[in-house]
Amino acid sequence: MEETCCSAERTVDDKAITLFDIPPPSDQAFLQAAAIFQYLRTEKPLRHQFLSYEKKTDTLSLPGSGDKRIEHQAFQLAFSTLKYQESLEEMLMDSHFHMAQNIPRGLLPLAMVMLCDFRDRSFTPRLRLTKEGDEPQQEVRDLESRLHKCKTKLAASLARCRVKHSLRSISCILSEPVRSKQQQARRLPLYAWVNTLKSSVEKVCEELQLCGMSEVDHVAEVGETAFSRDPLCLDTFILPRKLLGSQQLNSLTATHKLNIQDRSTSLVVSALCPLLFNGTDVLVAGSFSALTVAHMAIVATAMSVGVLVCGGDHTASQLEDLHELLKHMDVKNVRVLSEAFFSLDEWDCGIERLKVIVVFPQCSSSALSDPVDIIHREHGDWNLLQDLSRGLVSQSNISKLTTQQARLLGRALTFPQVQTVLYCTRSVYVEENEQLVNRVLEKTHTASRLRPFRVNGPIFPEDTLSGDTAACKFFRLEPSPVTNGCFVARLSRQADPTKVETVQEVLARAVAKGLLDGIFPGEPKTKKENKKNPAGHSDQEKDKAEVELEGDEDGKAGRKRKVLRKRRKHKIKSKHAEVISEQHSTGHKKRKKKVPTETHHKKRIVKSKARKIPRLTLQLISSTKPFNHVFDAAAKLESSVASAKKDSSPNRPHSKKANARPATTSKEGCSVRSYMEEMATEEAIMSDLVLSLTCSSMNSESDTYLRQTSASASQHVQRSTSSSFKFI
């Protein structure tokens, strides 16, 4: 019973090796798979080698290549053989198949790939399908017949291998990363986008429903008869994998109404849609398929946007496939440039409308559950299959890839007219994703008149739900049973968010770009110049206003402004003349204040802010002034003395002595006046001292005390003057 369960489980797991329910490989596919395996197989030390292969070649040459379907089968079979290389070699050694059948060294790679397929089919004969162009290969047929003769020994060797390693199924011999990806690939749904030039999303949905399928809301609910829509890609359907090769799906894919492709490319196209504007172009650079270009071109057609491809980076056969696909899909807005991407002139008139560059560099494909399909479609690096078959990409290969990726992304950032760059990989390594983007941005030199490129995220609104602002800048999709993984970064020209630009800096940049020609011909004033002349009546501003009037496009508006400016100047001059006349009439001449320099002005502002004046200081300051009532009393006293002398003069005789008396009196009056001024000054000083001491403790009685002190001082002065008058 246990053996039966294990056998059933083995059958299910082993079927996952082929990944798809595709027809059995043809003879030509076996030969190509043998050549690929010989080129990519793992070399072992001599003491650990089970089989003796021929020497590996430095280049890969596929016999009879040309058919894309056969090539895909060959690479898929070679990748499966690489994953099980050690167990397959152990089966051949345990059964002595290669020695009993006298298999030459040159046919050992072919024996390995055919044994892998034979084991996947549970040692049942291959159903040979005769198609046009599939010529039988004698060496393949001979080796296949030998395998059938020894199928019992081979099955027994497989059973002994499982018992030896205590394996419930042969897939358990794989490492955990490789086995989990293999299981995910078996359950991975299909992603197909709609060609809106030939149909619409709603029409395709109706056709699927007519085939007996129903639409569900979530991808987890997708089953044998249920499909869903991608929430991030509005033109993409999620279909069950069992539909692959069915008549319902073939009727839609044959006419290119539906196009099956990995989800990562559809996500990039969705991120590209908000960046499209009328009259602009998009350039696709790197390693990509013709279907990717067609998808971008169909989306860009609605916005009258062109798609550019550098023909120098692709072979003649790849360009021919591109033209043929675009013709079948009625796409007409794709233009193939003759230059390569690195030799493209930045100032070429053919790319003057270029605003967006989409970069698809060759990556490790470590986020893909089935890397063969993407590498084959996008002409990737087949050398990666050796590392991917073990579940870990070597550091040397990552270093080579990151060097190419940095060079490609850095080149895309050098185009001055480009505003946005999209960077996409299918890798789980940060060396190819976040670290590489940040490193390239740090090393990229940007001209002073251009804004530098910065990471612009989040790309999709759903990314903001995580709450991690650093992670939201990039879009990362982890591989899972329902989707492959990918990484997308959007780089846009942006100002530094931490730096706040002033109005003068914005205007200066606009003038440098020529955006204000005829409107703002000169450079804007800085803050320092505006502080020096806040009133705005300097000669420089007058000249500037005149230049603005000359450059004004509207003549009437310019004349009106000129008249208003003249009226304002006339009013200012008339007011200034009235103030000067009033000053001359009153006899008080005001000195012209010097315009303080910026440093003195700042110092005075700092001092005034730091100084704090008490509330009673105003009264103390007023008390330092001399008492005017003291001088008024002295003047009255002098006038009374003069009047008294006049009154007494008629009663006295007119003599020389009498005539000389008034002169002496005037001299004595002057001395009396000086004496009174000295006394008034002493009284003022004493009153100030008493007032300052009193005001610090008695705020409420300060005014009363001031009046009393002033009265006592005046009385003291009167007594002093009266005594002096008596003395005289």
C-alpha cells in the first residue's frame, strides 16, 4: 500500500519536470537538447565522474535550429536534465546501460536527455507525431529502441536510487529552492493581455463565458472553469493553466486577440501608462521579446505615442520576427532605429520627442519559477540555466550581470530630454535591484540646468498600504504559486524634496531654460537686494520697469502702466516738496538719514530685539530734561525787575550816575540769570535721583511725587532769587 502511494506521488511529482502538458519532443528536439546539455552540464573531478563525456565546447550550436517551438522543447528538456544530472548518471551506472549497449562518448548527452524524458513518461513508449519538417533521425530512433529493451533494469535502478537516498519521490532529490519553484510552476496560472486594436476586454470576457467559463473576483479562486482579471493590469486576464493548448484558448491566441505573456511585462506596461503624453516617444532598451514591444505600442496608440527600438542591438532574425508580429497585430507606431543603444546620439533629431526609456536588462531570472520560457522569448543568457538548475546563482555571474545592468541604466540616464526611466528585472537579489539603482543614481552626473533623477514611488497605489515608505519607492513582487516575481523602479527628474526653493531660484531656472523669453528678460532680484531697497524706488528698478514695458507684447497694457507709474512719481515728488517747505517754514531742518548698510541694519535689529525697556523708564527719560517752568519763573522775575526800575526812574534826578545805573543793573541781572540756571540744574538732578528711587518701588505714587518735587524746587528757586535781588 505504501509503495502504491509512493508510486502515485512519484508520478504526480515527476510530471512536474516537464512543467507543461505539451506534445512529446521530436527527434530534432532531442538532438538540440543533447547539444545544450553537453554545453551546460556540470563538470566534476575525475574521481567523482560516473560517465566520461566528450570535451565541452566553448560555443553553443544547435543542429537544425530555426523552429521556435522545437527550440523551446529542447531547452526545457535540457534544463530538466541538468536538474537531475546526478541521479540520471547514477541510474546509467547502476544498470550498466551505457556499457551493455556500447554507447559511445559522443552519444552520452543524447542518452541522458532521452532517459530523462523516458523516466518522466514512466518508461512508456513515446507517441511519435509526424509533422511537416520533422524528419526522423536514425541515431535517435536507435537509442530509443535500446532504452525500451532495458526499461526494466532502468526502472529497478530508479527504485534502488530512491531507497538508497530514502526518497518518497524522485523530486525530493532536488534542493529545496529548486523543488519549490518546480511545484509553483506546475500550479502557476496563465496571464494573457487583450489586443485592444482587434477586440476589447469586455468582448473577450464574453467569449470566455460562452466557452463555459465563469469570472471570479480573486486569483485564488481561479480553477478549471473559472478566470479572473488582474487588479493591477486592467487589460490582463488570469486563466487556468489547463487551458493551455485547448481549442477555446487557441481560437483567441491564433488571431492575437489574447496574448499569453509573463505578468512582469504587463506590470511594466501598466506603470508606463501614466507617463504617456501626446506627441512623445518611448524607447525600449535591453533584452525583451517582440510581444513586449507590441503590448507597449498598442497601449501607446491611444495617446499618439511612438515606440522606438534600437535595431543595432538585435539580430536580423529577431527584427524580422518583430516586423512580422507587428504586421499581424496591426501595430503601426513602432519605429526601428538603425543605431545601437550605446551608440545613439543624444541630440539626434530622430529622438527629439523621446521622454521615457524602459530598460529590460539581462538578469539572473531568479524570481521565475520557469526561467526557460522567459529566457527563450527574450533571448536571454542560457549560461544561467546551469546555476538555476542548482537553485543558486554564483557570485561571479551576479557581478557580470550587475556590471551590464549598471552600464545600461547609466546610459539611459544621460539623455537630457528624457524625463522618466523604468527599470525592470526578474531577480530576487538586491544587488540587481535596489542597491544597483541607488549606486547608479549616486554616480550619475547631471548638468546644472537639469533636475537630477530620483526614485519616484510608489508606482501602484496598493504599495502605500504597507506603511514602509522606503519599500514603497520600489515595486517588488515576490514569487508565489500564483505569480512570478519581479522588480520595477521608476526614476524621474525631480528637485530635492528636502530643499525648499525660493521664488527667485524658480524664476532663475526658468530664465535659464528660456521659458520666460519676452516676459522676464532679466534675472530676478535676490533677497539681499530687496532688503537694501524695500521701498522699490531705486534707479535699477526704474530701468528694469522700463525694460519690462519695452518687452511687453501688449502695447496698450504697457502704455497704461507707464501712465500710472508717472502719476505715482508725480504724487511722491509733490508730497516731498510740501514736507520740505513745511520744514523750512518752521525753521527745523531735518537731516537726511543715511541709508544703513546691511550689516549695520542687521546689528541694529539684533540690538533692538535684545533690549528691553521697563515701563517706568519713559518717565525717567522725560525727567532728565530741564524744567521749563523754572526758566519761565526766572524770565518773569527779570521782567518784573525791569518794570520796577522803569516805574522808579521819574522820581529820581537825571544825572550821569543815574544814567549809568541801568547798565550796571543789566550786568547784575545776567549774573542773577546764570545763578538761577545753576540752581535749577541742581534741583533737576536731585529731583531725578529721588524720582528714580521712588518709581522703582511706588509706581502708583510716581506722578504725585513728581509734582511735589517740582513745586518744592520752584519755591526754593524763588526764595533764592528773592534773596539775591535783595542783595543787589
